[in-house]
Amino acid sequence: MADVDLNYVHETVLKKRKNNEEWAVKRRAQLAARKHRNEESLKLAIKRPEQFVKEYRGKELDLVRMKHRLKRRKSKPENFDSKLLFVIRIHGSQDMHPETRIILNRLRLRHVFEGVFIKVNQVTSKLLLSAEPFITYGYPNLKSVKDLVYKKGCGRIGKQRAPLTDNNLIEQALGKHNIICLEDIVHEIAIVGSHFKDVNSFLWPFKLKKPENINLKKKPYKNGGDTGNRGSDINEFISKLN
């Protein structure tokens, strides 16, 4: 039987063919994924009338419950065990009344899993109670304050967010208050010093990581949920998000 000559194909051509085939497979997968995302977006974009009614009722219920909480507060004011609180937003805008959104903006909690230090007074306690279904808070210890400032601390330089990696930035912003380094910031926050407001305004809201495999409930913490005052238990929660 005579030998059959096989057509020789150069190795570079074979590699190019293989690369083209792999690229075509990836491209098909990308297009399929994009099509799926577009279909899901379209489903979300098209709302039925009953969805609008449900959302409206949810927002109005948020406002009614807020008024009830404030009314109860007048008859039984909440007593705080510390002048310093750390407040974390743990829920998004679903069923949120516009008034609640304004309050969260006043607290500088515009995004989920942002946290801020708060000095307790009559005004801030009212704001916390008003936005309670969307936040949790408690009394941070010195270790939590230090971990937050050192690991997550960013300052407001102009209108920009800047990591606190250089004490010169701190001195330029707060040097007039004799606060020139991270340790000074930690101390002023922890003791709620006379320049607490200046230091806290300089600090950008802390961006925390979302805990894995945790479904946070809108029920108060004291009733087995996740919102409202956690007391000293906030420190354990901070460690999970830091």
C-alpha cells in the first residue's frame, strides 16, 4: 500500500487556530452572559402597578413607624451608657421613606456598610431613633476605635477621600487643634474631646466589608434582630466588618 502524504501545517498556524477557537468560545460565553443580564435588567425595569403600590405602602409604613418610635421616646427617653457611638448602616433603600433618606444623609451614611462615629446628644439620639430600621450602633471600645482609624481611616482633603498614610496630611488639616498624627485622632475620638467635631468631620465615613453568609434582620437587636443599639456588642460586629 502506497504511503499517503499528509499536508504539513506549521506549528504557529495551529497555535493561532487554537487561540481563535478559545477566543470564540469565550466570546460566545460573554455574549450569553450579557444577554442574560439584559433580560434580568428588563425584568426589573418593567414594574407592574401592584409593585408600585407595594413600594409606596412600604415607604409610608416606614414613616408611620418612625413617628411611633419618636412618640414613645418622648414618654420614655433612651439612656446611653457612653457619649461615643459607632453607627453602621446595614440596610439599603428598600421600603425607605424619603425623610429617612434625608436623616441617613445627615448622619453621613449614604451607602450600606458605611460607619461613622457619633457624639450622643439630644439631636443625634433623635436621628438614630428615626433611622433605626436601617442602622445598628453601640459603644466602641479603644481597640475598635484604633482598628478603625488605623485600618480603614481616610481623611477629607478638599472634597477628596485620602487614606491616612501620611501624618503631614493630618497636621495640615488638624494641626491648629494640636492633632498631628493617627494616635492623636484615636485619642480625641475615644475620649470625645473638645475637638471631636473637627476630627470627626475630617474623617471620611468608614467603608466596611459586607459580612459573608449573614442575613441581617430589620428587627431590633434586643428582640433578636440586628438593628438599633447593640451596646458593647458592637465591638464584635465591627471586628467582622473590619
